[in-house]
Amino acid sequence: MKFLKTILLTILVTSFSYSQDLIDLSNAFKADFNVDSVTLGVDSNIVNCSGAAIGYENGDYSAVYLTYHFTNQLETDDSGEFTGLVWGQQGENFLRGTLQGVWRRNGQIFELMTLDNINDGNVIFAVGKLNMATRTLKFDAGVVN
């Protein structure tokens, strides 16, 4: 039993030591949005947001638009998945990307974990909180190495 505990602890520590390099925290940035509209459906819901991504490595994008398509394909309690699109502008530079991730409800907050493919070659991992009562969506994000 002690041997099994030692092996499990070794695996756990090793996985944490390698996972620390997944996100480059020197490229961390904030992305804050307002919920502009919601379209309710029987099997899915669509949420449109607008806001800004400040501190992104290619500059601040003050005009960013998101569309999320929320589903629950496995019919789990208080969780599901989403896909979506992002479009942003910084002067003459335009950013586009696809969004995909999972959501879970924690009280009145919906927590989002997303892995996004961006047309500048970056992949972004972000963790966010969607509050429908305050109509806000706030992300902590970083570029995946």
C-alpha cells in the first residue's frame, strides 16, 4: 500500500511540474465583456458579448466580439460544452478565432474553460466567469506554449 501511495504521489508531482509550462504567464492578459444578447433554444443557447482584451501579446484589442453556442450533449447536471467565434480589431489589425470549451454552473456563476485557435497562430487558454445577472463575462487568459 505504501508503494502504491509513493507511485501515485510521484505521478501527481510529475504531472504538475510539466503542466506549469503549458501557459506562459508572462503573456497573461485580461478579457472583459458585456453580454449584449441571449437567444434561447430547446437544445442550445446563444450568447453574444462585446468588450476588450487588454494585454494580449499582439497589442490591446479594444473592440472584441464573441458569439457562444452553449449545449449540453451529455445531459449532465449543471455543465456542458460550447463552441463559438471571436472577432477583434486593433487599428488596422484584425483578429479572428474559433472557441471551444466546457462550462459548469457554480451558484449564479457559469465558469468557462476555453481553448481557442486564433488566426495569428496563437492558441489561447482562458478561464472565465459568466454572470448573467450582471451581464458580464470576465476572463483570465494566456497564450499556450
